[in-house]
Amino acid sequence: MSAEKTKSDGNPSSERSSERAKGQFDNAVLEPVRAYGALTTDYFEKLFSVQFDSVRAFADKNLAQSRSWLEVKDSDSFRQVVEKQQQAVRELSEQMKEDADRIQALSQEYLKETQQLTSESVQSGSKQLEENMQKGKAQVEGHFQQGKEEAGNSQQKSQRQADNSKKSTSTSDK
């Protein structure tokens, strides 16, 4: 029971420090990890969408071309299918170029946002480190001052005891 009471009555300063450390950890580690995870997930969602659209367009064109070859019955229909085939190849080439440009743009945007996120995290971490260093310095200086005061008080107490001891010795000698 006393252990539970001691635990629940814990040092408020210690609890504040613990909460502050948790908040700093959340800000310095968890938030950037979450942001990076969301950024990466969004990037891959867009990338896969572009890729799936590209594959779907390619498959649709190829199936349409395959069907047109089944329609060949004479030299005129053969010539028309060959012309359509050439047109389809040009269209697919243009589509592939557009898709590659979209993927490149997505990748550049992802890189830019990742760099920005990293820069913000580093700045935040540096700021937090500086604040912690200042707080630590203030605590050390406070403890040092407190130690000096306690040493001075102890010295005064010892001096008083020595003086009292001398007085009692001189009184008993008389």
C-alpha cells in the first residue's frame, strides 16, 4: 500500500520532467515519422495510380489492335489495320512520355517535400537541444548555488559549535 501511495504521490517535478520528455520525444521523433509516413503513402498512392492508368491504357490499346487484326479480310482492311497500328504506336509513345513526365513530377515533388520535412525536423531538433542545454545549465547553476549555500551554512554551524565548545571548555576550566 505504501509503495502505491508513494508512486501516486510522486515527485511533481519528476512528473513534469517526464511529461516534458514525452512531449519532446513526440515532437522530435513521432511527429516527423508520422509526417514522413503520410508523405510516402501519398506518393506511392499517386505513383501506383499513374502506373495502373498507364497499364490499363496500354492493355486497352493492345486488345483493340488485336481485335482489328481479326477483322482483316482483304488488302484494304489489311492496309487500314496497319495504319491504325502505326497510329496506336504513336499514341502509346506519347502516352508513355506523358506518364514518365507525371512520374518524374511526382518524384520531384516527393523529394522536395521530404527535404523540407527533414529540414524542419532538424531545425526543431536543434531548437529543442538548445532549450534543453539552457535548462540544464540553469539547473546546474542552481544546484551549484544551492550547494555553496549549504556549504556556507554547514561551515557557520560548525563554527558556532566550535565556539560553543570553546565557551563550555573555558567555563568549565574556571
